[in-house]
Amino acid sequence: MKTPAGAIGAWKLCGCSPLHLVLALQDSEHRDFEPLLAGWKREMETQSEFYARSAEWNADRADLAALEGDFTAAKKFYGLAIDAGWRNPNFISRDLRKFLPQDPEFDALLSRMTGLINDERRSLGLAPLTTVKS
């Protein structure tokens, strides 16, 4: 993973999100941040027809859109991801996704995710999660 292309290749093999690496590069103002973001976007676009209904793909697409500043698209993709069954406690805490603006529509998505996770937890006899404000 010495290059953005190598990082995209590793991402394709592991099936994980490159979000953590992208954010680390952004935080450190590393020169590979923009090339990796662009490579991630190109790869997502090539997979769009195949993965359009995938929860994880839509969540990644939402993260990518938000990092590019397209918050309207990000909200749409997060909504599609949630509709497809994406549940992620890290999403409701905002700790990882500090790049999301404070916005009533994002807050509604966070509340929706919290409610769905807590419904599932209740059905299993588990205590509900609480929302952590960053």
C-alpha cells in the first residue's frame, strides 16, 4: 500500500472501507489524501451498477460524498444504506465521522439509526445504546 492505487487494491481484497485510511491521510495533510479520495471515487463508480443496493456500498458512497462536500448526496446515500439494513454504532456517535456537519437532516438520520439499532437490541434482550454527542 505504498501508493493510492495500492491502497485501493488492498481495499478491494479486504472488503473493508478505506474510510479510516482516508481520514488519517486527511488529518495529517498527507499528499496522498486527494489521490486516494479520487481513486476511491473512481472505484465506487465502477461498482455502482453491481452494488447499488448494498448497505455497505451506500454507506461508503455517503462517506465519500460527505468528504467531497456533497452533503445532499451523502444524506441520500446514508438513507439508502439504512434502508438496506446498515447498522453502525460508530455512525451514531459521530466520533469517526466528524466531517459531517451539525444539521437537522443528519441528526434525523442519526436518530433513525439509533432507533433501529435499539429496536434490534431490545428484541435480543439487550440494553439500548445511547447517543454520544461529539
